Amino acid sequence: MEIPYTVQARPDTGLNNVKLGIWLFLASEVMLFGGLFSAYVLLRMGAVEWPLGAEFLNIPIGTVNTAILIASSVTMVMAFASLKLGDFAKYKGYMLATVLLPVLFLCIKAYEYYEKVSHDHLPSHSTFLAIYWTMTALHGLHIVGGIVVNSYFWGPGSKMWHTKPAMFENRVEAAGLYWHFVDLVWIFLFPVLYLL
Amino acid sequence: MSGSAEDVRKHIATYKKIAGALAVGTVVTVLASYLDVAISLAITIALIIATIKGSLVANYFMHLGEERSAWLKLTLGLTAVFWLALMFLPIFTLSDHTGVAKTLPNATAPVEHEAEAH
């Protein structure tokens, strides 16, 4: 059975189902992270004292990680543009970079976590560290999810390009929307946790 | 993103500019955090820069500026409304003093009419 509107836009919504589905999912993600940002504001406003992020966190490391995630967002959009131009080899290269850059992000994050644990800066240490661990770990899980999906579209999933290129483009676009969202969350997490 | 090769190449040129703007934005965010200003102003500056960077990602990388679907606009509009409600929730919570025990400013003043009676 052919699933309708995976490529063509539905007349009523003006979107194909892939795009509508991923945007609805991202809307739910906005509320998920929004709840945590709201908790952060409540905890910070209600606290008698609140440490500067730099007292616990390493700003240069956070800045490098921000640059890495932004770079991965750029390679993701370039991968999609390469598909639009019909250049599959370039797509593979950009997509590989999109997979490897967040792996580097996670390695740096793991080092940061190791430093925190070795200094006994665990979530139980303070409210600041509790919300720091919660938000960065949830974001990290999203990174892992993105790596898994993007790896699939770089590897076995990319075979679809040779049989159903339009459908494959849509899948990569949906994966890209998710990936840019993960980058967008970090753009807010970085100043809120590290710099303020 | 529209389909013609010429359009895609224009988009690629835009992506490179946006990448540069995001890199500059990140550096500015970090430098601004070292400014010796009140914490409320520091928070405002950091969030303004983050909002600009986020808008660039949403508009150009996620192609939100090109979307014309009313359904998508409705979905994202509702999301924005509920997100704002979530952000204001802590402010409403902390400004709500109903039911909180309150000491009046003259609570420790001597009760004059009782002193006069004796």
C-alpha cells in the first residue's frame, strides 16, 4: 500500500505529512524544554544566592562545543542542499561531518561531566548543578538520537536516494529540522547555564 | 527550499553568511558576559543575542521564513503562546502572596488604649 502525501503537499494542510509530523513533534519538544527553562527561572528567582556559571563550568569548553554544534547545523543544511543539487557524493561528505561533529561534542561533554564528578559537583550538590545536569543531559540524549538518525541516513538509509530520491530528500529535510532544533536549544542553554 | 539549481546555490551562499553571523554571535555572547554590568542587564543582553541567533537558525536553516502553510503557522503560534505562558508561570508564582502569613508593619507597637485603661 502506498502511503499518501509523503512527498506531495496535502491540499488541506499545504504540507506533506513528513514535514507536518516533524513540526508537531518539534512543538512538543519546545514544551518539554520550555518546562525545564521555566523550572530554571523559578529556581533562580526563588534562590537567595545563585552562582555564576563560571564558578562551576568551563566557558572556553562550552564555547568550543557551541561552535561545534553550529558547524554541524551548517553541514546538515549543506547536506540537504547537495541532495537538492543532485550531488550524492557531497551529500555523503557533509552528512558524515554532521555525524562526527556531535560525536566530538559528546566527547567534550563527557570530559566536562568527568570533571564535575571528580570534584563532587553532582546534582545533589546544589540547585544550580541539579538543573545544569538535568538540562544538559536531556539535551545530550537528543544529540545521541540525532546521531543515530543521521548515521542511518548517511549509511544504509541512503540507498533510498537511488530508488526514491524525492522521498529521501524529505526524510533528510525532516532529520535536518530536528537537528537544527537541537542546535537551537543549545544556543539558549549555553548563555543561560555557562555565562549568567 | 525551492527546487531550481540556481535557487539552491543562492541558498548555499546565504547559509555561509548565516554560519559567519552565528560564529560572530557566539563570540559576542561570550565577550558580553565579561562586561561589568548588573546581572539583570547581563541576562537581557545574553538573551537578546541568543534570540537573534535562534531566529537565524529557524528562519534560514529550518526555512521557516519560506513556509506558507496556515496550519504550520497556527501550530507554531499556539506553541509560542504556551511557551510564553510557561516562562511567565514562575513570575506569577513568586508574585502570588495569597495565603502567605504576613506581619503588619506596626505589629510590635505598644497597644496604647490598654496602657491608658490601667
